[in-house]
Amino acid sequence: MACVGQVSVSCSLCEEDTRIKWKCLNCDMLMCDKCKEKIHVKFKFAKDHKVVSIHEVGLHAEEIDFSHLSCKNHTRQSCVMFCKSCDCLVCPLCISETHNGHGLVAIGEGYEIKIEKLKSGQMNIRTNIDELQKRKAEMKDVDRNELSKCENTIKKIKDQNVLLKKKVDQHTAKLETEIIKKWEDLHLYTEKGEKEVNLLIGSLESKSLNVNDIIQSLDAKKVFVDGSGLVKSMEEAVTSPCTKFDSIPTFLPGQITAYNIGSLENVSTKDEIKIIKQFDTKISDVFYMAMAAGSEDALWITDQNVLQKVEIEGKSLKIIAQKDIEIYGMAIAPSKDLLLICNGSRLKQISDRTGEVIKSKYEVKGLGITAVHVNSDGKVTVGAFFHQGNPIFTFVRNITRTKNGNTCVVDKLSEDYRGRVVILSEDGDVLNIFNGNPEVNTDKIPFQSMRATTTPSDNIVVSNQDNDNLFFLNSSGNLMRWCDMKKIGIFKILSLCISKSGHIYIGCGKTQGSSDNAKIYEVNTL
């Protein structure tokens, strides 16, 4: 007898017999022995139904009913198998017409295949959701960071505004003081001159009265004796006070541009620099480097004691000339000769034809040359060390020029190599000063500017001595992006030059503890 709680349950078909022995899982009916054998078997598709003992009902509670799955192509047919080849349910007609020979399995197995695919898809969905949640978090971080950058940028703009106003006030006050001083000096000068003129006028008026007295006296003696002396004094030229003076200067307003106010630039590290080629040298350090004139594949390199001319052959360097000479800088002259800084006030040069070392015509008497640059138009610019006066620069390490005529000067400020990059106009005015990137450079990691070169796109590349960063500035000296070269395996950057193809050659030094000689890398420009 089957019971629910304490209530007896009768057969679902005859509704009389309470001796329940069977259950059809497809029909969801409880049956007695008689109805199972006599009545249920007459149901349509009963042969496909799952009938289990009442004692096994719990074991089959989760079994799925596949008996009512109609074929989508043959609506009067029930699906009897699953085609793995076509990933669909099939009826007997489907099998005979289309799917004969395909990978056919029982519907239950096909069901499990579908369930696994759904579970796999669900896992992909969850993975995508997790990924999107990360992206969402990243976007929030970006939003938060960019808001912080925005606020910091606005603060910098306001700080610059305050600083500029202060500098403008100081400068205008200085000009006012200068003009007032000039006026006071001029006024004292004119007052003094006026007094001298008044004295002369008084003297002449006195003489005029004496002359008048003689004329009115009708005394011959006075006319011949006293008059003669007065006539001589009256014939003397009157020397008036000097009227030459420095006039009050005119004020010429300067042009207000983004150079001296500042501009908004996108500073990025996202653009990638990639190593195109790597070359092994035969020297310990590549302190200075220059492209040889008239060749796309030849370089001049030096470790300050040995100078080599090397030719690029594939991924190797062939030494075609070598000299033992102390060098502190070099550049290619308009004559295609190599200009060298070798201490002193005059540049030396190596003949491109003979290889002979001679004195050049470029000299700054009494000064020590520290840097040299030759512009594309042949103009030679040198940096020199001067002990007296109040120079703009402390110690010029490197010079480069842009197409728009600006000069970029790498200036060393202290013995620990802290530095800056100063941008000058064609007239020599200071347009901008780059003191490093606050995101990178701190008191503990100072900006130690070392080398600078100009790319074909007229941007300036600046190297940092100890932390191997490259900074890319526009021709006005504003930071556009920076790259940590250690991330691509470039260490101890010592020199830079631009290849004929527009790529950057980076000369390096021997890393500490390494027995290898110095390397040169060819990288793309940004």
C-alpha cells in the first residue's frame, strides 16, 4: 500500500486498488499490477515510457522526460536520437533521409552533451563577467586617476598663473625702478645744466648793463678804456652746458605665447619603443657617437680614449679606422670632417679624406669647450666653460637644435649631475626649461640630463644618466612622453644619435659586473 502521510493512495488508472506497485515516470502515474499490464501498455508510445517499481521512485526522481520531443522537420514524429555531427535531435525519418551514417547517440547522451556545452558557455559568461568587472574596476581607477591628474593639472595651471603674475609684477617693478632711476638721473642732469645756464645768463646780463652804462656816459675815456675790455669779453664765444643725454627708453611689449605660459600636452608611456638591431662593440663604453658623413652605415664611436670608425654589416660592426685620442665630444663638420673636443679652447678635426688630426678654425679663446653641435645648415654651436660673470648655464654637457631654430642645451647644475634642459630661441631668449618628469624624478631620483638629439619629426630626445629613461619633448621643450628603457633590456645609456633612416642609435656602457664590451642599439622613434 502506498501512503502519503497517513492517507492511502489508490491506482491512478482504476482508482480502486490501493496496492500501488509501479510508477510511470513519463505519465507521472501510480499504478497497480493489473493496470500496468492491461491498461498502461495501450497508451500511445507506452513502449518508450519509463516504468519503475514504487521502491525505486526516489532513485529516478531527477530523470528527464524525452518522450514528448517532437521533430522540428517532421511534426508527427517523435525524436528518438541525437545527431552529434549536426548537433540536433532526429526522428526515424530524419535518420533515413539525412543523418544515416552520422554520429548518432541516445537522446539522454545528447542531453548530457548539450548540458556540458551550456555549462561551458555559462563558465565563459562568468569569465566574461569577471573580466568585465575588472574592466569596470579599471575604468573606475582610470576615472579616479584622471580626475586626480585633472585636479593636479588645474592646480599647476593656477600655480603657474600665480608664479607668472609674481614674475610679471617683479619684472614690471624692476622696469619701473629702472625708468624712475633714469628719470631721476636725467632730472638731476637737466637741473644742473639749468643752473649753469642761469649763471651764464646772469653774467651776460651784467656785462650788458656795464656796456649800457658806458654808452650812456658820453665819456670818451670809458668808451676807449673800459669799452675795449668789454668788447673783447663780448667777442668770446659763450660755452653752453652739454645738452647730450640718454633719453628715457621706450617700452617694447614682449610677445605673450605658450612658450612662456605653458601648454597642455599628452604625456604617455603607452607608445612602445622596440629594439630593431643590437650591435656589440670592441670598447668598454660608448660615451660619444656620430653618424659618419656620406654613409648610412658608418658610425664614429669613442670611450673617450679610443676613437673608432665602424661600419654596420648586418648585426655586427666592422672597425675600419681607429685612433688613440682623448675625446670629450664630437660632431660632423660641414666639410664632412669629424670635429673633436680634446680639451682647450679650439676644436680639432679629423680629415674625412686622409684621417689626419689637425686643428680646426673653430676657437673660443680663453674658454674651455664642453659641447659641440653642427646644425643641418652647417652652423656650428659650442658650449664653453666660463668662470666669471653670471652665465645662463652652469656646465653645458650637450647641444642640439630643432628645425624651427630653437637651441636645446643640456645643462649640468651640480657635482651629483643634477641637470636641466634649456630651450633657447634663435635670438637667445630662454623659451622653456625642462627639469624632468615629476612622475619619475624626485629628490631621491633626480633628473640627471646627459644627452639630447633631435628626431626627423623635430622632437627632442633627452637621456637621463642613471635611471635609463628617455624623455621625448616637442620643439618647445614640453614633455610629450617618456620611456623606461630598462623594460626592453637597455641599460646605462651614454650617447644618442639619429640614423639616416630616422631611427635612434643608443650607445651604452658596460654594466657593472659584466665582462662584455659596450653595446649599441638601434630603436624606432615615437
